[in-house]
Amino acid sequence: MGAQNGKALRAVRLEEASTRARQAEAEGDDATAIAAWRDYRLIRDAGRSPEDLLAEGIALSKMADRLIEPR
């Protein structure tokens, strides 16, 4: 699969996930909406560089450490 095909497929999958999430929200189905938005974020993040994801993970870990430190 070429890079363009991969991007097009990811765009379609993002649109499908957001449509499912919005429909579930409109129907008041919170559990399905949460799952669909989680799918959306996973699909979106799959297109990010590993270095970017690692940097974000490190930053979040540092933030979590600061939040649990005794004051």
C-alpha cells in the first residue's frame, strides 16, 4: 500500500469513527460514543511519528509525577 493510499484509508477510517461517535452522542449512547472517540484517537495517532508519540508520553509521565508528589 502506498503512502497516499494509507493516508486516504486513514482519512476514511477517521470519518467513519467520528460519524459513529456523533451518532451515538445524538442517541444518548455514551458508552458507544466513548469507544468511537477512542477509536478515532487511535487511528489519528497511528499516523504520528514514533518520536512525537514518545515525546508526548514522556511529557505526560512527568506531569503525572508532579501531580502525585506530596506538597
